[in-house]
Amino acid sequence: MKQRGRHRRRKRGRAVRAFLAGTALALTGAATMISVSQATVDGNPGALKPLSSTTDTAALGLQAQRVPQASLDRLASAMGRPVGVDAVLDHADKSLRAPDSCAGEEHRALPVEPAATRAYCWNAADTRSWRAGAVTTSGDADDDGVWGQNRVILSGWSQATGTPGRGLARVAFVDANDLGHLRYTSVLLVVPVDGGRDYRALASRLSGMVWYEDKLLVTADDKGRDALYVYDMNRVQRTTVDADAVGRVHGGWAAHGYQYVLPAVGSYRLTGTDGATRPESISLDRTTTPDSLVATSQPAGDEDGPTRLWRYSFSTAPTLTARAGLLATDTTGRADPTEVYRTDGSDIGGVLSYHDSWYVARVGSGDGHGTLWRQTRDGAQATRCGPEERRNCWIPDTPSLSYWEESGEVWTQSERMLFALPLASIDRALE
């Protein structure tokens, strides 16, 4: 279990120096491989417009649901004592590749401007048929950037089977203690069923993911009205059978060949009926009091409604209590947004809030590159690149953005590459 207390601040200075001591990756050469289309991206999303009416906010309410403790205990009794993050990292047996060993098409998925200062590519065998999703880190989990004795990056991936309600979602646990050599292993996300006697795969794209204290919140679109699933990072379970099946099998427990599963301990369900809005991208904002979860979502279906950006407060319950790491709710378990905005931007992917600025990544057009905007109540600015200062400088599709406060870096990933760059460099690249 994560130990928090007086030692945290004392070690922070040493941790920051060690984290930043390595030489930043030289990616300038890779950036020159990227060509920018002559087309200019239009569509300034404009200033953020605050929304406060019940009509605007009611669709964003969430109802907390918990997996019964008896179900979790039954599952643990059958599978064995749960383990934590450190135990998973001890079995990190795969390595991300350095940029000089990545292929040209992988480099072309990096931003043109601002340039990535750290970048790594995944092994092709591990990404085939899987879709890259959200990123979160131990910098989200604790403001000293360390979980236990480790710096950790969590990278979400999903796989569709073509059958409604079927699919897989996994999280790569990346050992980030040595930024020159990232090692990882993957954990399958599951949901307990039958009172903890079995579990099913989470059939959802991981377009949003936040690790806060000992909880991992992930976006959900697999079944019913669940909008976010909640996982306890101290409840990883080991599997016992190497099989393609997921759940209880003859001789033990399987997880599509993975060594570990992480069972859900709860969820947040949509409370509205018509027009309920499901978060598609989420991130953590530590500049609010209390810390908050920010979210965005596109209008449902073919509707022309506004794109919303909003936030929920996290609970201020003490660490090691049942409410730690969860959203703040009323006495009925309902979480309502504390701030809601409308943006005129469309096709929004990842979102990040820092002080009064909202950074939103918009999906690329036909030329293959997206745009990265910073929006406030006063207006919007986009990062620029090239001699004509074009706006299509960002990666094509950004599931999420995660800010590591300790190092000042923003982490995200494209289809085959995990990368980071300073938030300050994004601000410098704005028009």
C-alpha cells in the first residue's frame, strides 16, 4: 500500500533531480522526417462559454456504484491474495524501443511543433490488433511523482472483437525509473460477476484514464449506463492458467494469456435518461481546490449540440479511508459537475486543464495531423509550425493528455509511440 507522510516532501528534491538528470532525447532529426500539408486547419473553437443552467448540467451527473465487498473477498479467496503495483513491475519483461530504432512511419506520428523531448515506440507484436488509448502516471497518483519506490506510466489499450459487448481492455504498467530504458508488462481489466465467483473482460475503449491516489478511473462504453469504472491499484490478481479465455476456466483463472488481472471495485453510472453525456476523455487537475477530474465528450450520434468541457471534484476524505481516490458525492452517492463550459470546437480528443487554461487536442483532418488548442474564457490559441505558421502540427488522434507536475511534462501517446514534452514548450508554441 502506498505510504504517504512526512518522508514525501523530504525526498522530493532528490527525486526531481534524479528524474531530470538523464539527457533529454534528441528528436530533432525525427521531426525533420515529418512533412506538413499545405492545407491550413480552420475552425477556431473560440472562447469557453460557462454553462450553469440545470438543463446544461443535469446530463453530466454520475451515480456511484460499488462492487460488494463480499464479491471482492470471494474473488480474492479463490484467486489468492491481491498484489500491488510494485509486484507487477517486478515482472516487467518487455522493453519500449528508443527513437533511433523506431521506423519512419512511427516518427511521423509525433507532433511537428512543439517537438517531443522523450519518445518510445512499442513492439509491433504487442500493438497488432490493439488500439492505443489513454495515459496516466504516478505523477497523477501522488504529487511527488512516486508510487511506493517507483515512477510508473500506465498506458491503456483496447481490442474490439466485432461483436457488441465483447472486447478486451488492458493497461501496460511501465517501469519509468530509468527513462533511458522503459520496461513494462500488461494487466487485463476485468469486472467481477456472479457475486465474485467469476469475472468478465471490460469491453471498452480506454479513451480516458486517471490514476488518483490508490484508484484508477477509466472511461467505459461497454455495457449499460456505466460511464467510468473504478479500480483499486492494491487489488491486482494473479492468473493461474495461460489460455485465451477470460475468467474461471478448468484448472484455475485465465486472462487471454496475461499474467495479471485488475478487477473493478465500482463504477459511476449516468443518471440522466435522454441526453445523458458519457465522458470520453478525462485527466487530473491539481491546480484546483480540491483536486478535480476534468472531462470532455462529443455530442451523441449525429446531434449538433455543443461540445462540453467540465470537472468533478475529488473527495477530500483522508488517505486509507473508503472514499480516498474517489469523486466527491452527496449523501445519495451522486457526483455533479462543479464547472461546465461549452466550446465551439468539434472532434476533440484529449483534454487537460491547468489553472484557467484548457488544452484540447482536435482530431486530424485529411492531411493526417491534428491541432492542439489552449482555450480560456477570453479566447483560443493554437500551436503553430512551418514557415506559414500552420495549425495542423499535432498528432492525428490524442486519446488523452496527462500532466506530470513534478517534471513539468505532458505525457500522451499516438498509435505506436509513447512520448512526452514540457507543458512550457506547448505554451511557447502557441500563436
